[in-house]
Amino acid sequence: MRKLYPRNIVEKSIRGEDVERIPVIPLIGVHSAYLFNIDCIKAFTDSKLMSRIQVDMVKYYKPDGVFPFMNLTLEAEALGLNIRYIDCYPSLTEKLNNIDEIDKRELNIDVFKRYINVIEEIYSMIGDRVFICSYITGPFTLGYQLFNGLQFFKYMFNSKYSMENVLEKIYGKLSILLEMILRTRADLIMVLEPILIYLSPQRFEKYCFNILSDIFKKISLSNKYSALHICGNNAHLLKSINNLDVNVVQIDSPVDISYARRILPEKCLIGNIDTRLLKNGSPCSIVENVKKCLEKAGETFFILSSGCEIPRTASSKNILSMIRAARGEI
């Protein structure tokens, strides 16, 4: 019988096949820098350093898959907007004044190449055994990042620029990052759309359904898996999400995983461990939470993970407890 590596178990779970155990892929990014006492700013800006510490993190925790650091400012940085680091996380210090500025700005492709190098370097070291994941910022959340938040939401009611046109313009300018990732050896592309949590199902379907469908179609045609990340309580959007051709859906801890399973019976769910618990809880509370989650989520179409990216200073004992509990080792 052919030996199954962690990456094989993840793929079987995404496809809804029977697995010998539930795979586990915590969303670990900047926590790796904290774990190994590495300067987080250097890790964000040095592709070789980020890839090395992510591989070291995999060796330490032994998850079934790995992401680069989550960075919602990457595309904005490529547009030339300034960023600064607050508590080790990149944050924009300036915004665009209007949608027309996007056309006037040249993209710094080197910013994207740095990110692509991380994916390829991680794959070259552990991609034969471990499932390799990547991120892009979705068009709605990217729009919110690029403009003042209130101004961006006003495009829903603007007569000159419809929200649909604004999102198409954003996506058209920055889809090059998606195209570049599609040419890498990443197994999965997760679209980060945390700001969609503020939309009603009606506005989600009106403004975002078609453009997300286009993104997921491109990912599928490139023989990669797709994922949608909307952290927080996204329960009100799950029925709409079920109509998207997306492989994996992030379910954060505020959502009852059994409810998500009923609404999304043939989507692979990823989550649903509370990141606050991983930071402040005890190993015993983590083990209890994991066991309840596994019982509710079912034995197929599920990847145990944190509900969102794991906090930088989360307890390594808690993360190890989550992974070991998922495998029935404790």
C-alpha cells in the first residue's frame, strides 16, 4: 500500500474522500518569527528568511500544510502605498483618494516576486510531503484597504462609479498576483475577504459573487484548490457561499461548525478553533475544544485549523496540543 504523506491526506479531505485521520493546518504566519526569536519585519521583507522559518515551523509543529505569512497590505505595497509595522504586522499609512488613482500607479512587480519566491522556496524544501498554501487579498477587502473605509462603502450608492465597476477595476489592476501564483507549485490559493463579514447576503451576491466566481474558476482551471477566508461570524453568508465553486471555506470560532456543515455539506471546511483560546487558554482547554470540533465537523470534508491566523504570541504548547489532539495522540 502506497504511503500517504500529509499532503495526500489534505487532498483526500478536500475531495471528501475517507481519510485515516483529520488533517490539521493551523494558520501560522508571524507567530513563526516569535517562535524562533526572529525579527518579524525582516521576515516579512526577506523571502529566504520567511521561507526558512516557515519550514522550521513545520518541522517543529508538524502540521499537514503551511502558508506564508498573511499580509493584507501586499497588493497595496505593490501599488506604491507606504506601510509601517505595528506590533509586527504591516499596516497602511496612506490611502488612495479616488478610484482613478489605480490606473495612474505603476505596479512594483518585485513586491509580488518576493512573495512568489517564498512559495517556491517552501515547496522546494518540503513540497513533496507537505501541502503548500498561499494567499491573495480579495477585491472587496483590497478596496477597503486602498481607500478610506467609509469612502469605499459609499461606492455602493455612488452614481458615477458603481461598486461592481470599482471591484472590477481593482481586480483588473491587481489580478497579476493571482496569475503569478497560478504558475507556482502552490496547491491551494486562499482568497482573503474578512471585510465581507459586514455585507448582507443580498449585497454579497450583488457585488461580490460574480467576481469571486471568476477568481475561483481561474484557480480551478489551473488544477489548484481554492479557499475563501471570511473571519468572524460569517453564518449569514454561508448559503450564498454554498453556491460558489470554491473547494474550502474558512469557519471561524463564532460559527457553530455543525451549522456550517449542514449548510455546506459538500464543501471542505477549515477551522474552527478559537485563536483567543490558542493565545490565552490552557492545553487541556485546547484538547477539549478540538475534540468537540471534530465531533461536530464530521469525518470528511474537514481540515482542523485556527479560525483565523494564529496570534503572534500564542502559546506553542497550545498549538502543539491542538495538532496532537487532532491526531488522537492526546
